Amino acid sequence: MAFTDTTKLAPLTHDEAMERQAQEFERTIELLQSLHDSDWGAQTDCPDWDVRRMYLHVLGAAQAGASIRENVHQMRLGFTHRKHHGGSLEAALSGLQVRERENLSPADLVAALAEVAPRTVRGRRRLPSVLRNHAKLTVDGPVHEKWTLGYLIDTIYLRDMWMHRVDATRAVDRELVVTPDHDGRIIADVVGEWARRHDRPFLLELRGPAGGTFAHDPESPFAEHLELDAVEFCRTLGGRTPATGLLSTVVPF
């Protein structure tokens, strides 16, 4: 069986990540522009958010990426909220992003996201490599570890926006637009990180246009054989569905 050896699967480069983020913004905005009024109140897989609030969070993150002043503002209030109320910094920032944009109508939200998206990508693209590669931050959810700033900017922000598009299409019962070049590259990057995190032998067959077959030492008697839809694989690693075995290895989104 032909497969991609995950030990040879390179993570996204900075330029790749920026190309994928620009494409993901386009697909997200296209989806949001197609929603009916009733769709915005649909409950998502994120317990605290309907579709509108979920994209208030996405908008807030995008605006932070486009403006150093906005980024500092969000980080300062996020740390303050965590200090007084506990919880993770991620939850504090997401909550702040939603609260500060709560007055936006769906039309205003879409217009604001369309306006800021190219500036967000430009701002992230221009971040100097010395900062991307050497500046680090401690995260406290869903994993507890240190990330480089580049991993946050390039990988996490892309995965977050992509997963929320998955959440939105499920909430409003729309077909998810999935292609091998865009979604397939994002999913392959998730597979590579998942394999590095658990470092166990496996054979993984992911169905769908963004899928593929991936493996590490598949002939080992200890290799776990997994077969599932490519998008569902990511939803499982991201905590949207229950997981067992190697699928319980958390990959941040």
C-alpha cells in the first residue's frame, strides 16, 4: 500500500501558512456571505457560541493580527481576566474578543472581516523570522507547553479558522468546501504533528478529497490501523468528538 511517511512530512513553512490563511479567509467570507438570517443563531460545537459569536471571536483574532495596538490591548486584558477569574488564557482572549464585538450585526461582522483579512495576512507575513523562531509563550490550554510565536502565527491561527469553518457548516447544515491543495495540506500538517506527538507506529487512512494514507512503521506488530474521514480525524483530535487510542493524542487547533 502506498502511503506518506510522516517522518518525511515537513511542517508548513511561513510562506505556505500565509498562502493558506489568505485562502481560508476567502472561503470563510464566502460562507458567511451565503448565510441566512436564521443561520447566525445556530448552535455550534463550541458550547458557548452560536455562529455569530464564534465569528466575533475569529474577527477579534484577525484584528489583533492586523494591529499591534489591538494585539497588546487584547493580551493585557486577557492576562488580567485570567488573573482574577482563572481559566486558560485562550478562553480569556476568546471571551474578550466576543464581548467587545457583541454589538455587531451579522452584516457588520462580515464587512469588518472582509476589510481586515488582507491586513491580517500582511501583518503576520511581515513578522520578522527572529521573532517567529525565538520568541516563546507559555500556553495553558488545550495543552500545557511553550510555543514559538511562529507556531502560533502560522499554524494555530490557520487551524483555528479552518476548524471554525467546519463548525459553521455543521451548525447550518451546509456542505463543507474541501479541496486537496488547501484543506489537504492543512490536514496533512495536522497528521504530521499528531504523529510526532505520540511517536508510535500506525497506519492511517483518511477518506475524502482532502485525505490520504499516512504511516509510520506500519509493519510493526504494535501499529494501530485507523480509517476515518479526514475532517472527522481533525474534529476528533480537536476535541469535538470522543477519542480512544492514538486519536486521544491532543493536537491544538
